[in-house]
Amino acid sequence: MSRSKPSHLTERPRGKYDTEIKLIRRFLKKIKKHRILESYRETLVYEKPSEKRRKAKKKRRRVLDKIRDEQQREMNIESDFLKPPSKKNKKGRK
């Protein structure tokens, strides 16, 4: 049985004071980085192609909205710096 991707996810103690908890944390980080658990969960339940497209479209829209909002915030900040200071009338003076 051949795999599509070789799995080289092993963890060994680095020093004599390396604990099992640190080993587990490093191993879990590697699993998250390589998206092993996510890809496994995706294959557990069938998802229709239309659902996949809908989710991808929704995610794309969220990312684009976030980028647009950041650009608008930057434009507002820059325009605030470019505005001349407002003249306020003091009491009793015209």
C-alpha cells in the first residue's frame, strides 16, 4: 500500500531534560503545519462539489472584505494627516 505523501513526522527527545509534554507539543505543531488532521477530517464526511464551491466563495469574500476594510482604514488615517487643522471659534469672538 503506497501513500501519496511520505510521512516523516517523528519526535525524539532533544536533551536529557526534554519532557514528554514538550515532545507531544512539538508533534502536534508538526501535525498542524502539515494539515494532516484537517485533511483526515475532510475525508470523513462527503461534501458535495456545490458546497465546496459555496464555502470557497464565502471564504474569498471574507478575505476580500477584510482587505478592503484595512485599505479604507489606511486611507482614513492618511486623509486625517492631510487635512488642515480646523478653526474653532472662541467664545465671544467672531
